[in-house]
Amino acid sequence: MSYEWYDVLGNIGVCMILGCYLLLQLSKLDSNGLLFSTFNGVGALLILISLSYEFNLSAFFIELFWLLISLFGIVRYLLRKRESAT
């Protein structure tokens, strides 16, 4: 088994998602904040890139929805911020 550049990206993505979850549980990160959704989204995207080289359907689906939910959180955050500015 070889360790390729896309494996590195996937592992960085996993660390980002797990790090967000840990910081959330330690009350160091707000689940409604931009940083939480952004790090989760980028983490999921990096894992999806890795999966494009070593495909796994179940992992692909969970990461795709993780990315979509994170994008939803980012949009919600931006809309709330725009509302509070007016």
C-alpha cells in the first residue's frame, strides 16, 4: 500500500472535522459560527478529493452531505449577519 498526496489531503480533512468536533465539545467553538461550518466544509471537500482517487460509495455520500450541510450553515450565517447589519 502506498501513501499518496491525496491520502494526505484526506487525512487533513479528517483532522479538520475531528478538530471542530473536539473544539465544539470543549465549548471553544460556536456551532452557529462561520469557522465551524467552514472548517467542516473544507474538511469534507478534502476527503471528497481523496475519495475521487480511492472511491468508496458510502464514504462519498456521507462527505457529500457533510459538505452540503456545511454550505447551508455558511449561507445561514451570512444571512443572519446581513440581517443584523440592517
